[in-house]
Amino acid sequence: MPSRILALFNLRPGVEAAEYEHWAKTVDLPTVNALPSIDTFEVFRITGKLGSADPAPYAYGEMIVINDMEVFAVDIATEKMQAVAAEFGRLAETVFLTTEPLD
């Protein structure tokens, strides 16, 4: 069964949404989706809290579906992925959550 990582994040002060979204579309999404360990990688703009007028605590979310965690560890250790991760860290303050399905 695939593993899933849920990432919730806000942009760092001074980072514009257009800058992050352009980078996500042109670098992050195609690079991560090309990894052998990835089934799907999606980025979402969070638009609000369901049933509430209060602002959402996060501006963006990601769902990463990983088909093999051992291969994923190798994939993310590459120089290319380390550069992508460093740029993401420059752009966003992120909480990465590991998940498992309910049986």
C-alpha cells in the first residue's frame, strides 16, 4: 500500500504567491512527479475552512503518494532533490505529516 505525506504550509514573509506558484508549477511539481518512488504529487491552494468564515491556518497543502519509501529515501537524497528541497525551504514554512490508512 502506498504511503502518503501531507504537507501544510504558509509562505515565508516577503515571498509572493505568484513567485511560489510559478516555482511550484515549473520546478517542484514536474521534478517530484518524475521520481520513481512517486505515484502522485499534488499542490493545493487552501481557500478556507469548511463551514467557517475564519481564515485557514495554512495557505497551501501538498499530498505526496509514495509507492516505495526506501526508493523515496534514495530519490530525495540526490543533489537535484536537495536543491529543490532547499528552495522550497526558502519559500515556505512547512509541517510535514506522515499518514497511514485506517484498516
